[in-house]
Amino acid sequence: MRFQLKEYDNEAVVFDTASGDTHLLAPLTLTVFNTVARNPGLSGTDLQSSVATQLALSTNTQLPAMVDDALDRLHQIGLLSTR
Amino acid sequence: MKLLQMSASDLRQQLAGAGIWMRTGPFSLRIRSRIPSVAEGLVDLYGQFEVRNAREAFADFHVSLDAPSLLRRWFRPQVDFRFDDQLPFKPLPYDQAYPMLEWGLNWCVSMHAHQYLIIHAAVIEKNGCAAILPAPPGSGKSTLTAGLVLSGWRLLSDELTLIDRTTGMIQPLPRPVSLKNQSIPVIQAFSADAFINRPSHDTAKGTVAHMRPPKESVRRQHEPAQPAWVIFPQWQAHATAELTPRSRAQTMMFLAQNAFNYSHLGADGFRVATRLIDQVSCYDFRYSQLDEAVAVFDQLADVSPDSRLRYA
């Protein structure tokens, strides 16, 4: 397995055995990752709605951009290989 | 025998010849030097440590300090630190020979002792629980460490926290505590029991001196300790001493970034670091008065295990 993930409270640290890098996943990024991992094929709107519910956020105008940023970050790390 | 049982002349003679063998924590050293301030520093600070004839015992690290050339003994005199007859550093001014020995020994451990995850942090223990104090320079880490060990805490290390990769326990390495600049008079004023050696001035870190480790810490230098807290100290003028919880994930990242060999250990470094974080509570700590800081740490160590959970 390429990634080792350890969750602490609402954050996580991830070790990439391929690169040797360690990454910190902030609460929103971790929530996005867990939601996508548990619900492959989820639409963008449903993902935003689920993240908002889990983190008790309002689905305001900033949330789509924040979720997109989190997806980009997970993609850069390699934790998500497709979007 | 202990170093303090050697006469000063015997020590100087052995240092100038085959060297002396000395044990510090899990490591054995062979030290050679003809420089009087090196002998003086060892007498002042390592009296309680075990020494042997260097010809009779295996040593993990072979180090020497001497002038680079005959010329450099007289003209702008300098000192070289050698490790296995190699020169890992550029020479320093001759009167910085003793701090160079301490810095060189830290380098030997941090570059070679990969049986441990080595974090750049002080670590102290009380009532069986160890507090790891990582912090950038200027945070007051060494001052706080010195104040705590002068107040009954056991010194495990001032600079290098050694996490045993097999057991997760902290291996003591109770060498002298490095004090810089204003920390020196602060600790002298804090306790009459503090023995601080002759300062070296104009080093890369300013004025540097070392505090002798407590006798009890040296006596227990082979007794590992259970990690209980990671605490980030920050001296701040007029601050009331206070602990505030901090993110465990962010603490883990800081420790990884400030470990000497985390990358070298690969996935095992991650395993050891995350297991450590599983075992500890993490805090930021601000203080201005050393006696108040000691009181907060004592309270933390004195609470029962059940009460300790409430701090988490």
C-alpha cells in the first residue's frame, strides 16, 4: 500500500511510501478525502452538501471553491488519482 | 571509575595520549585533545560519568580536538573537531574548543544513532512521565530545561530526544545543558545549585556556557522513560505561565520536520512518530517567570493518570 494514514481528531497525517513525503490533512481536506473514499462517483454538488453537513458549514458561495482546493490538494499528493 | 576520581594531571595526560573512554547514555566515546580548555570542561561538567582507559574499551565514537597546524596554535589560533580522523566541520576559534566538543558530540549521535528516532528537542522526566520540549532557538527551551532539572525533574537530554524504535521509550542522554546569552545569568540567579562552566564568547550562537547535569540524572542515565507530553515552550515577556492544548497532527508534523533522521528511517520513522503522538498529550506553553513555569510543570506531573486525561 502506497499511503499510510493516521487520523488525529479532525486532522490526519499521511505518509507516502513512494516519495517518502509526509503530508498534513486539514479538517476540510480530510473530510473531503474520507467522503470521496467512501462514496466513489459522488457528484460535486453531493460532495459539497455532504462536507457541509459533516463540518456544520453553510453551503455558501465559498464552499465549492474550498472543496475544489481540497480535491486539488489530494490529487497533488496522489491520494486521489482521478477527479 | 568516575571522571572526578582522576587527577587533573592524569586526565590531561591521557587526553593528550591515547585519549579517555567515557560513557554518556547508550554511547561510548573516545576523546583525545591537547587543549587545556577541553580538559577543564570535562572536569567541570562530566565528573559523574564513567571513564576507562581508552586502550581497553570499545568506543562508538572516536573524536579529537586540536589545532589544525602548528602555525594555528599561535597565529589566530583555531581548533579542529575530528571524527574518525575526518573533519566534518570548518575550524573554530581556539577558545571555542569546549563548545565545539559538545556540538560535535551532538552531531555524532544525530548522524549515526539510527536505532532511535532522534528529535531536536529537550526532554525531562518526573514521576515516570517524560515531557518532550521541541522549540526553535530563542524560545527559552534550554532555560526552561535547566530550571526544571534544578527543581527536581530528571534531565534526559537538552538537545537530542532519542525515541527507541522498538519500545517507543525515551533513552536518556543526560549531557551538559547548553545555555546561551541571557540564559546564563537567569539560571545563575535561579539556583545556587547550578554549576555553569566558563563561557565562550562570540560563538555563532553568541555567548555559550554549559550547566553540569545533576548527579541523579547521570546515575539514572540507563533508565528509559515513558513519553507523556510534547510541550512547545515560548518565553514571552509578562506572560502568565499557561498550557494550552495543541493539534496532535500538527505536532506530529513539527516533530517529523525537526527530527534528524525521520526521512532516513522512511516508513518506520512515520510509525515511530505516530506511535509517540498516540501516547502523549500536546500543548503550547507560554511563560515569563521560571518559578511559575516550574509550578505548572510540577502540577502536570503530580496529577493522577485519571486527572491527566482531563488535560488532553
